[in-house]
Amino acid sequence: FLMPGGIYYLEETYPREGYAYAEEIRFTVSLDGSTDTVVMKDCPTHVFISKTDITGEEELSGNRLRIKTMDGQEVVSWVSGEKPYEITGLLKAGETYILEELSPRDGFALAEEISFRVSRDGKTDRVRMKNDKTKVRIRKVDAETKEPLSGAFLQICDERGKVWEQWISDGGSHEIIGRLKAGEHYYLREKRSPDGYQLSEDLEFWMPEGNEWLDVTLENRKEEKPEKPVKPERPGGPKAPHIPPQTENRKEPGRISAVYSPEVPGAAGRFSEILPGRVPLLAAAGEGSGGRVCWFLLLLSFFGMIFTFSAIRMTKHRRFVIINRIRKERRKKQRKKK
């Protein structure tokens, strides 16, 4: 096939997967028919993936990344560390791939996809993906005037109740950068409202996956003061005469009631009104005074019995005296007639 003394070129048309295209080799066929050996070496493809912050100076660990083909087939995935991720002998030379971030590190936004092409000649390729931080701006305002409010105690909580940020509003915007997770669900909660305002309900919001600013505004409504009722005047004619209220000291003669109250231990001799001016309440005697009260009642009963008995005896004696006088007068009259 080859002519002696002829000059030829060895070219690689399609390398093995994971290897770069070798350089073209020129060779000359020997004239004396001796064996000529031509060696072509293939180098593996070599790609470094670097994941950094927006400045590009610091490697960010904890980001889940993957490389996929143009039609979406995943080739490799990993979690970024403190050093760039090295891929050797896996990607096809001359092919275009997409670097995609599946989930960013906490406090960082989701980076945009990056497409890159693997070198054909086996040179080292370096791909850098930068991450910006999540950003949210929170304002506390009056619901009607939209003027900023200070003095509110606010918190950022997740669905599990974990508090991620808390502060007291000072009339300006409160910015939270690089703390909240991209694409996560949060609540803005008011623990204490400004003076003169009602407590606001929780405000639900989602952090965007991108690096754009999120503006959240929580409104407060003023407390409603109860209005004093106005007594309507009688339409036409004179006003109704004023009737003074009954005083609490009014008493009804001949009607006294005493009620025992067990809620007042250790107090005796104190009176309070159950019905104003009508039924007095006798406070309960304290511990140790029950015997004295019983003796007092017994004495009253005893003297009452003596008084009653004496009155009965005096009345009976007086009746006997009158009857005797009548009998004596009758006897005198009978004697005179005789």
C-alpha cells in the first residue's frame, strides 16, 4: 500500500471516549524494505471544575453539581469541596457539555448553567461557576400611610419553626444577605407590634432561586379605640327629669337577714351588703370563734325564756287578784239585800 520512500501522514479521525485527538504524525517509508514503526499517543481529556463565590477568589464547598450532555443525559455529579473538581478521561474530546448546579450552599443563590467544550488536543480545560448570595429586603410600614414604622420585634422562621433572623425595626429597610436558602419557604412573624398598632399576622414568602433582590413589606393597622356611646335626646319637648339613684344606706325597718359567708376566714363582726340597702351579709366567724357565738346565742335564749316566764307569772297573778275583788263585791251586795 505504501510506496518506498514515500511521505505519509498519520491522522486520528475519532479517538476513544475520554481521550483527546492526537497530533498528526508525518513519516517516511523506508527504501530498503525494513519495518517502520510509527507511534501515536493519545492523552486523556482533562477538565477542572471550580465553584467559587461571586468574587471568584474563594472555593465554595457544599454545592451539588453535575455535568450533562446537550440532550440532558447526566455524565457525572458531585458535591463541591475546598479544591476544584478534576475530571480525567471521562468527557469526550471536542464535545459540548453543560455544567448545572442542582442545589447551592445555604445562603447562596442558584447559579445559571454554563456550557463548555472539551479541547480536542488534550489540553487542560478549566470551567468556573460563580455563586452570588441570597438577598432579601424587609420593610415595616403603616397600612394606610405606608410610612415606615419602628419598634416592631420581627423574626424570620421556616416551616419547622426555626428562627433564622430576628431584629427590632428602626424605620428603615432590614437587609438579610447570604443567610436564607434559595427556593425555600419562610414566614415573616411579628412578635411585638409598635405602640398603638395591632399585631400583624404571619407573612409567607419564598426565596427566589436566582440572585435578584426580594422585597417583603409587612403592614400594621392602628388599634381601634372604642367610641363612647352618646345618649340620644328626646325629639321635641322638655328633657326627662333627673331621678337621683337610691343610696346604698337605705334600710327597710323590721327586715334583717344574716347570711353566713365561708369565703372570709378569720374575720368576725364585718357586714357587707348583698342587696344594696336591703339584706346585710354577716361575715363568717374565723376559726376558734364558733364557740363564742354559740355561747352568746345560748345566753340570749336563756334570758329570753326567763323574761317570758316572768311575764306569764305576773299576768296570771294579776288575773287572780281581779277575780278575788269581783267575788268580794258580790258577797257584800248579797249581804246588804238580806
